[in-house]
Amino acid sequence: MALAGALALAAYVDVLLVGAVVVVVQLIVALASAPVDDRGRSIPSPRFAAAVAAGLVATGVTLVPRLLDGADGSRSTADVRVASGTLAALLPAIAAAVLVTLIAEMRRTDGRRELVSSAGYAVSLGVFSALAVGWIGAAQALDDPDVVVVASAGIVAGTLFWMAPVGRWWCGGLVVLVGAGAGALVVLQLDSVVTMALGVALGAASALFAVLGQVIGRAWAHDRPHASAGWGFPGAMSIALVGPVVYVGGQLVGVPGLT
């Protein structure tokens, strides 16, 4: 909830500040607990390096997409000009995670036990780290922070409701309604460029994916949220998984049929 609030406030200041908060989220993702084998032993994995590399590449390209410009008149230059920096950033970021992981695995001298699990874990964290840049793309949409605020409200409402002492299945279903209500309330209060229909949809989806981030994050951390490397991981996962949702929401602002 603190990360969502920081993103909402940053969106009112400058997109670079949103990028700074996203980098914090990526660092928390990179600090995830080590994977474990069937015996409960930690598996060596270059998870930190892979997630940081993917995050920094994704953030850099999202903020400055011209970094991918090719020669004048080439297809790559045209693609960068017509594509959002967010979309252009994802493939290089994932490629960076894979490259860093492979180099780190080749340098291992422990016999490379559990190689598949180790490499897969690191690359997966790199992908999660890269997804967080969707918040930057949303903040850039129409130079208006309302989409970020609506999604942040959905995250906060959904996360608060998820803490209620209610059966998990019932709570999971009602979270969508709570998020939709939060999105609608924000649209009403802001007199926003975001329409009511889009606000309801964005709030509901943000709440749902925020809860999925909590569930996946706690399972990923092996139920050790108190550990120094895992306490913030579920929260960072919520922000990362909502990244694509809020980005799509930003692209839908002003689309005929949603006005």
C-alpha cells in the first residue's frame, strides 16, 4: 500500500519520480529469497543480478526509448518512433536477464546443481522486475496522473480487504467488487479524464492482480515474509503484476466507446 501511494504521489510530480519508485520496486523484487530444493536447501541462483539488469534496462528504455534507435531510415528506428517506450523495453530487458543469468551460471564452480531451477528462478524475477515499468508508461499517457491514482486506489482497497478475516475464496471474489468501487470513487472525486466505465474496470483489475501478487509473493518467499530478503517481496510483486494492467488502462483513455 505504501508503494502504491508513493506511485500515486510521484505521478503528480514528474514521470522521473515515478521511475525512481519503480526502481525501488525492482530492487525489492531482486532481493527475493533464494529458491529451495526438495530438501529445503537453498539453491545458488544469480537472481539479484538478473532482476537488477532487467529492471534497469526496462526503466532506461521506457524513459528514453530513443536508446534503441537504429540507423536513419531503418525499420528499427521506425518501430521505436511508433511504439511506446514501455513495449520497446520489455524484450531487451528480458534478454538482459537471460544473458546475465547464463554468464553467472557458467561461472559457478559448485557443480551447477539444480541448474534448471536456478536459471529459471533468476529469469522469472527478471521478467517480474521488467513488468513494473508499466507504471511509467501509464504516467506518460496523456500527461495525466489519474490512471495511476485509480490503479493505486484499487491496489490499496483490494489489499486492505484481503487482510479481512474472511474465507480466502469468498474474499478473493469480493476483492474485485471492492476494487471496482474504489476506482469509481476516485473517478467521481477527481472529475477525471478517466471515464466511470474505465475507472471501474481498472480498479477491479488492479485489486485482483494486487492480491495475486500477494499470494504469489508469499508462496515465492516460502512463507518467510519476516526474512530480511523477503519482507517486502509480496508488496513489490503486487506492484509489478499491476504494471501491465495500469499501462493498458492508460492506453485506453479517450478510446471511443469508453467515453
